[in-house]
Amino acid sequence: MPDLRVSVGRLSLKNPIIAGSGEHTTTSNGIRAALAAGAAAVIAKSTNETEAGRRQLDGADYVLLDSRWRPLPWDFDPAEDAQLFCRSGLLQEDFEPFLARLVALDAEARRQDAYVVPSIIMADLEACAGFVERFDRAGLRAVEVNIGAPHGDEAAPGAIVQEREAARAREITARVRRATSRPLWIKLTGQSENVAALAAAARDGGADAAIVMGRFMAFIPDVETRAPILGTPAAIGGPWALALTCRWLALARRRLGKDFPLLATNGARDGLDVARFLLAGASAVEMTSAVMMRGFRVIEESLRDLGAYLARQQCDARALIGQAADRLQGYAEQPPRPGHWRRFVPPEGLD
């Protein structure tokens, strides 16, 4: 069997699939289900210090849409082109019981050669650093700090922050780095004109890895009701997002080199998508929307399909990382194809 093990900086993972933070990792049973399905790590539902962030979850709403923007039934067996459009909020649990619960769950994960990782969506920097320090003291073995939550501009003032500026990303990372000696993963927004620059800022601030990248905000009119679907802008993710994430992974790898770990999220549906993210430069992949849409079996199926792919390719997971990214060329490097464009003009449009 192919070797699925990968490394993310100081952490060795038994495979490259991580269950990303979301509604499915809110409960202890959800985290256990992700571990049982084979995830190498599970990111718990995000928290922070704000009441506004907690209240936002009470206004959450979710819809699955096909590629023609038609609603789909939420039966955990959606069409291949399904995409998730949603509003969400933060964990509604006091910090002390949350911390105790994660410590116990991480102890369970350790026995399965896996990790349970807390996630903070930043609001106030000093409060964020305080949480991270307490995670460190409690013995949690890694932490994710999300500075790119897609809902940042729509949330109540002070609830969460979305950082798009490299200088600020570096400042935040450096402050949080001083609060912990544990592996620190910084999750970045996709709503930036230069995600690679944000990844470089995270590295320069002391992050062990950068997560590329958060979902996008969208607005979708319903042609039948002529009203906005869900009534507001909301975050959207789907299979189409993989191509955008892969581009920024490759550009970040080109800028930062091969030694700084990148984690991928936003667009992975199955084991072949995990392979695509590895080829684009990711060391591991967070699967979130796919699990929310299809259940925890997605993790198990993706591991099986990734293993079958690696067996066909006669290589291990580590060998995939960055192979396609390192062969990426620019437009100017392509051989000329005179007249090639004419093949794609409808006949009635040609002379």
C-alpha cells in the first residue's frame, strides 16, 4: 500500500486529510466521527471571546445549490456539482468547558495517531493571543488562527475580523507566535488581491503553516421569488473553487519555496481533489463543505480513493507535493500556435 504520511512543519500526519472547522465539528460526537473516518486531524468549530460572534450562529442559514443555482435537497447525497451557500457564526459554548472538552478529545485522538486542533477566528488581537496561550498551557498540540473568515465584512461590528493586508497579517502572527510554542497555523482569506503575500507575511511572523484559503462572499438572486437567496450575502464554496485555491497554492509555493508548509482548503470533494491540492503545493488538505454536504463518509472514501490513485501512480503522498506547481509556466513560455484560436469560433463566425 502507498504511504499516506505527510508532514506539516513539526507535525507528522498519518495522511493528508484534515476535517476542517465547521458545524460538523461543533460536538464531541462530530469530532469523534471525523476521527473514526480516518482524518489525521480535526479542527474544532471556531470560537472567540465575542457575544456578537455567538449570536451570529442563531441567524445562520444554509442552502445547497447546483451549477444552475437551483436549490438541492439536503439529504447528504447531493449532486456532483453541489455548492454550499451559507451564513454561519461561532461556537456557543463557554471557554472553560470547551477547553476541557478539547483536551479530552485530543487525548482520544492521540491514541488514534491523530490530532484535535482548536480554531480561533480573531476579533481582538490580545484576546486571541490569550486564548492561544491557554491552549498551549492546556497541552493542545497545535492551534489554528483564522484571520480570513469570509463573513468578516458582514458580521456585527467587533464580532470577527478578516485581514487582507500583509503587514497586519504579519503583526497578528508575530503576536500570536509569542503566545505559544506549539505549531501555529494561520488561515488566510481568499478575498485578497495577493494571497501569496499574505502567506509570506504569516511565515515572516512565525507561523508553522499557512492555510490557503477561505471561501468567498457572494450574492445570488432567486429568479422565481426575485429576492436574494437566504436574504443576504453569504459565503460560497464548491468544486469550482479548487482551481482558484490551486493557483494561489502554486504562487505561494513559488514565492516561499518548497520548505514552508501550505495547507489547502476550499474545493476538495474526494481523494482525487486531495491529490490535486497536493500537486499544487499543499502538504495537507482541510475538507469542510464536502463533509457538511455528504457526511463523514467523505473522509473515509477520500482516503480510499487517494490510496488507489497513489497505487496507480506508484508513489507515496509526499512525492506528490508541489509536482504540478513546480512545472507551472507563464504565458510567454508557451510555444506559438498560429491560427489555433480559429478552432473555437462557431462556423458562422468565420470568414
